[in-house]
Amino acid sequence: MFNGLRNEIIELNNDVNNVANSKKAKKLRKKLVTIGLILGILGFGGVLTCFTLFVVNGIASDLSGPGPGIIIPFILFVPCGLIGGIGMMIFHLGLSIVITGYTTNLINETVVLKCPDCRDPISKDELFCTKCGRKLRNQCAKCGYINEPEDKFCAKCGSEL
């Protein structure tokens, strides 16, 4: 069950630019975080309850001798811990998708080339912004080399731009 879930998350993270914030990823991350939190709270709540019952019944058994009040919480302690651990693992898988989506947005905001005026994404070969029309590069009339907009002379042939 968890192996298929792990493979689905790995598949989602392969193409992070398009997939991490897709509808499918958002739905999966919401489901994983919700299920993980519920199982984690139930499991670790059960561990705390078992521990409390074990201690309380242990104190009471000193007076009357050991009974089922000590054994039952002791036996249930491990399954509750396992449920809590599985819940936290599922929650972690959901957070992996959340973090991937967040870092993808962060990378897109900081690394992707954007027009200085309108902040629209641009490619490195564009001479003009397709959204606002700002001149992004200067093409040399003599040799055709593409220079930066602040350049006064061509970096390839030295001609004035």
C-alpha cells in the first residue's frame, strides 16, 4: 500500500515545474496530511492513554495484586505506537509534496527570467517582452549578436549599438 503511494509521490516530483502544484498533487497532499494527522493523533493519544492507565493501574495493583488493568494497556501500547508512527509517516509524505510545491514556486520566483517592468516570465532569447513590449536585448545591426540592453557597444564586433 505505502510502496504504491511512495511511487506516486516520486512520480509527482519528477516534473516539479508542472506537477507539484497541479490539481492531482494538491488533492493528494490534502488527503495525506489529513489522514496522517488523524492517525498520528489517534495513535499517540492511545499511547498516552495506555501509559496513563498502566501507571494508574500499576499503583492500584500494589494494593490488590496485578490484574487485567495492567496487562491490557501494556499490550495496546505497541499497536497504538505503530498507528501513530504510520500516521506521522503519511503526514511526512504529504508535507513532502507541500514543500516541493513551495520550493517550486520559490525557484520560479527567483530563478526564472522575468521582464523588469511587468515581471512576466521571458526566455533568454527574447528581444522584447511579449506582454508589455519592453526592449530586453540589443541586436547588433552589423553582426547580429544579441547584447544586453544596457550595452553601448557590441560585445562581439565592437560596433556602436
